[in-house]
Amino acid sequence: MIMASQFKSLRLPLVMLFTIPVSFVGIVLALLAGGQGFSITALMGMLMVVGIAVSNGILLVDAATGATAKVRTRLRRSLQRPGLDWSPSR
């Protein structure tokens, strides 16, 4: 709920939380491919990777939201000025 209030949307926190099961799948596949077992060290590494994946998801969603807001404001400004010349500069 904190993330939903921060991003003013329920969709964006769900996208970020979806990274947790996806990272677990990748970790299990990596451990199986490497022939490693599930030890305490592997579990601590899993916790670190999940934390990094969630942090990365938060940063990506924040950057995408900011870029989308910039595009929307530019579009609104351009629509408010109908006399703007869109021809290439000479």
C-alpha cells in the first residue's frame, strides 16, 4: 500500500512485485545449471539478488514514469499552441 500511494497507481507496484518470483526462477535455474545445492550461503545470495531486483524495478518504474510525464507535458504544451510551426528549421 505504501508503494501504491507513492506511485499513485496499483499497476506499477504489482509490476515491481512481479520481479520477485521471476528472480527466484532465475536463481533456481542458475543453481541447477551450476550444479550447486541450496545452502545457507545460497539462500543469503538469493535474498540479496531479490533485493537488488526489486530496487532496480523501483528505479526503472520511477524513470519510466518521469519520462512519460515529460512527454505528456510536451504534448499538452504543443496542443495548447495551435499556431506553432512544425516545418523543419531553415
